[in-house]
Amino acid sequence: MFTPSPESVDFYRRMIGAFRDAEASGSAAVDFEGQNIDIAHVKTAEGVIELAEAIGL
């Protein structure tokens, strides 16, 4: 079973925050730590965070 690391969960939470800030400003994507992030990345990150929370990370 895939278990995300605490570091990746932290990265995804920060990434989602950056995307949501950009989205509130009217952008559909954001550069985050050298990566171009769009809604598809956010949906994947949300799934990882949901899994992490379900297993108590």
C-alpha cells in the first residue's frame, strides 16, 4: 500500500495553498518550487492528503 511521507504531505499542503491563492487572483496555474501546478496536480495532492489523514499522518 502506498504511504505518503510526512514531507510529501507537507509539500502538497503548501502546493495547494499556493494554487488556491493564485486561483483567487484569477490564475488557472501557478509556479510552485520550480513546478507548474494546475488543477489536475491539486486533485492528485488532495487525494494523497486524504489518504495520509485516513492513516493518521
